[in-house]
Amino acid sequence: MEGIDRAEIKLTRGVPATEAFPIEEIIACSAQVLRDHGKTLLQYQPGIGFLPLREIIASQAGVTPEQVVLSNGSIQLVTFLAEVLLSPGEVAFVELPSYDRTITTLRRAGVKVVGIPLEEDGIDITFLEEAMKEHHPRLLYLIPDFQNPTGVTTSLAKREAIVSLAKEHNFMVVEDIPYRRLRYQGGDLPTLRDLDAERVIQLSSFSKLLSPGIRVGWMVAPVAIARRVTQIATDTYITPNMLGQGLAYEFLHEGKLENNIARLRRLYAPRLATMLHALSQYLPQASWIKSEGGFFVGLTLPEGANSTQVAEKARKKNLVLGNSAGFFADGDGSRFIRLPFCALNEKEIEEAIKRLAFAVQAVNQ
Ligand SMILES: Cc1ncc(COP(=O)(O)O)c(C=O)c1O
């Protein structure tokens, strides 16, 4: 405990715990897949990605393999989708707050990004309806399960309202679900794609389920969109990271992924529980999302406390907090702090929240 008291603690990045990586199994799967598929994996291949992996993902999603595009992480697919679905100057809606890299990626494509306020059960539907009158969005990007950065899960009623508005107003929905399988409590809701397979494009990734270093993400989309994304992928890099895709395939093919997900749940569930408990113990004056999975708890500071000032005070206590403004399409975020809990152990989490509470108090004085 003495060591932890002094050591720096980082509550900045949403990365997996390094002890979560199944390194020995990854070594074995890499060797096996190279033996079985080496001549394919080491060659230039179609930009859509490794067929055996696409076949497994397609059968799990109940679609054909031509609807599944693999890429170098799912964030690369956001770049391609921006080019396929939007022209510069057009509008995309995102949750307010949302994943910062999606916001910057869309902006780099010249897209106007508008935030729809996020409530405890998903975006504010009344606000969405009003905003649609003003902006006529081409696209709504959502993270409906254990959202980054807040931990919010969109309710079934809001999922239904969103797909029905998408149909009525003719815009596409991109649901990004890299955390969906990491549920530590409660039961799954249908995906938005389950509710409308024509209007919803689904993105997901092996980054949180296996490793971000292997860079394998995937998209499930209507065929026409999958083809256009594939064309841009091919123009961009000819062939995606086949070795990573081969490894992910072997992991799935050998039935190891489900075990790994079960192991991750056992590792991360107590970390979330510790964080939620520590917040109620040390920061009862703040409010936070009682997330049931994923990587994050979104904290709203009590009135009068500003996240930049809190971060400065926290730094003096050797607690490093991330920048909140990047998550907010309107650039605000002054009372928000994202708390990633997966890469810290329970002692570090408790100590981090104690230091955070100290920093909040120091700002309020
Ligand atoms: C919502 C969301 N989408 C995409 C990504 C990036 O995933 P990948 O590593 O597959 O590019 C992240 C990573 O933090 C994320 O939180």
C-alpha cells in the first residue's frame, strides 16, 4: 500500500490491462495459422480481408461474408465510412459526449459534427428530433453498449426510436460496439442492427476482446456499402493486416475467444465494482453512470468544480486525468471526467478515487 500511496496513477487512456493478453495462446495460434494458411496470409490479398475470418463473423451475425469487411482496427473503418457516406460540409450526429477519435476522424473528412446530449439511457430523443429540423444529418454515430466515454447503455425504447427516426428521416446509423461482449451485469439488449439491418452499419473490434496491437476491426453493412468501403480500403493499403486477421481467425476457430471473454469479465467486473463503490464512498457529491460493462465510468463533477482545475490539483497528488473537451463535439466538457477502470487493479482504483476526491475538494475550497 505504501508504494501505491506515492506512485503515479493514470486515469487517462481506455486501454486493456496488459495482464489480460493471452500471450501464450497468441503465440500458439500464430504458429498454427501460419502453418495452415501461411501462403495466403503472407501474400497480397483482397482489401476486404481474410475470408475464413469473415465467414465466422458473417455466420455469427446472420449475414453473408460479402457484408463483412475487415480492417486495421475499427477506427480505420470510420475513416472509410466518412468518405463513403458523407461529403464535406454535410452533418453527422454523435452522442454528446462521444469517442474523441471518431469526432476528429469525421472532422478530418470535412464533416460537420453535431453532438446530441446523452442521458443515462441514451441520447435525448426530443433534442434529436429538434436538431434534425435544423441540420438534416446524413449519419448518426452511436456507441450503444457501455459507451466511450460515459459507460451509458442505450435503452431498448431509445434504440427503437432511433431506428424509426432514421427510417423516417432517411439517415444511416453507425453503431460501434467494441465493448458489447464485456458485460459484467444484467442482460443484453438487441443491437440497433437487429432492429433495422438496412439502415444500421455495425462496427466492432478485437481490440478489447483480444488485443489492440493486432489491429483487427470489422464492419457488418449492406452489400452496396461494404463494396464501396472495400474499394476505398484497397485504394488506401491494397491489403489489410493479414497476420492479425489470421491470428484472430485461429483464436475463434479453436474456440478460444469465448474463454478469453469469460476471463476478461472475471478480471474487469471487480474493477468496475470497486470503482463504483469508491465513488459512492469518497465522492458522494458527484454523479456518475452506473455502468454494467465496458471500460469506463463517466463522472459529472459537482456544481462549481471544473475538470481542468480538478486535473491540475490531481496532478499534484500524482493522479493523471485525461482531457475531457475532446469528447464533446461542442468543445465543452467542463464538468465531465472519463474514468477508465480496466487497466488498474482494485487497490489502484480505490487510491485513484481517493486522490480524485481530494482534488475535487481542493477546487471547491
Ligand atoms: C467506441 C470505440 N470505437 C473504436 C475504438 C477503436 O478501436 P480499434 O482499436 O478497433 O480501432 C475505440 C477504442 O477505444 C472505441 O472506444
